[in-house]
Amino acid sequence: MHTFSFLALGAIAPLLASAADCTREFLQSSADSLVAAQTAGDPSLLKPVSEGLVYQENFAAATFKSGILATPLKIDHSRHSLDTTQCATYTELISAKGSVPYVLGVQMRFSDGAVFKMDTLITKTGEWLFNATSTLNWASKEDWGTIPEAKRDSRAVIQAAADAYCDIFSDKSVVVPWGHPCARLEGGMYTGNGGPNDKCDVGIPSGVALVDRRYVIDETVGAVSVFLSFAGIPDSHEFRVENGKLRFVHTLTVMSAKGNGKTTGKRKARGSIMRPPRK
């Protein structure tokens, strides 16, 4: 019995050490280096990077040399979520004032002190409801700041709120913990005006499965990033959860990359905030 326990402890010791080394300071520094690299268009500024890095853009294999990271962008807004449990980050990047506007979402995952997997979703003119100027306007007005420790929701509660939102697209019986107020930023369209009566529970599509979900959760700010396949379309849903309820929702949908996901289908304007479904 005791021998087994010591052997088990020896087997998991490297994993425990790796988790202990994944601090918020490390993740913050790594995420900040991403912003620096994207601003300069110089992938070498992203540090530290594993030699075996798996890099994807819009869920398809890509390279730094030919990818968006090699393109200098004027970054008007950036915000990070830091997940020390999974050793991962999510970064929202908005470039609205450059010659070509972009809104990016980036998930990075780390092991042994280096990023080993990086997924970037790239939205630009022509993508679903895209408007970088409007996105910048609303995103910069929202409060995604640190939540006092005594008021923070658990990882399980935060993920459950996100999953409920994603599940209702295919099952209208799901109970979603809507906040009041709650606002959704979809492309550049906003469901509210920044006031106390803003609502998120409008224009939810039906009969669509949101699958292949990958999470980054930061309890300190109540945030969860979910990369997923929206009927075969690369998609990002990010949520701010306060007191167990949804407060903000940000979405990025890459229509031009349809088919990079693991399912196929078509997203229609019906059921979006552009054209809410009939009641």
C-alpha cells in the first residue's frame, strides 16, 4: 500500500511541478508578448515557444511565416484571460484604426514553460456582422475587471453558464442563467446600449449544434473563452459571468473558413441579432 503511494506520487510529481510553475505572472508575460509580436508583425517576439508548436488559423494548419502574426497590426484594444489550471490564455485583439481592420481571438496552451498549441481566429471585413470600429467602441466600454475573491464563481459554475448558452442553440429546453443586464457583442452588433435593461436572450438560432468546444477559464475575472465549431464554421464565444449569471458575450464567426470545423452546415441570418427569430 505504502509502496504504491510513493510510486504514484513519483509519477505525478513532474505534472505537479509543471502546474506550480504556471503562474499568472508567466501567463501575463506570454500573452503580452503575443500583443508585441502582432503589433510588430514579428513572430519571434512571441516567447517562449515550443519547438513542436502546433499552430492553427481558423482551425486550419498554418505557419507564422505566412500567417497573421507576420502582419503588423495597430492594436487598439487587447484583453487577456489567464487560466493557471490548464496553463492557457485567451487574448482578444481589436485593430480598428489600421489600413485593414481585424478582430482576432487567440487561445494559447503551455507545457514545460512554452506554448505548444496556438489557435487564432481571424475576422475581417466580410465576416459575420463584422465591424471593428463598433466592436472597439462597445468592448472598450465594458467592465471585465478583477472580481473580488469572495464574489468569484467557481470554474465549474463559469463553464456551466457558457455551456448552457451554447446548448440552447440545439435544445430550447435548456435553462440559461441570463444576467440582468446582459449584452452580446456579435461581430460588431450589440444587443444593448450599455444600460440597465440590456438583454442577451434575443435572436438565438435553433437547431444548430455548437460542438468541439475548447475552454480557457479565468475565475479572477469570471471569463471563459470557448472555441467551437458552429455547424462547421470556426467560431469563438467568450463570456463574462457574474454571480453565476451571464453579463457579457462576445462572438467571432469566420464564415470564409466554413468547413475547417468537424461538422458541416450553414449559418443563416435568421436567428441572429440582425434578424431575430419570430416568436
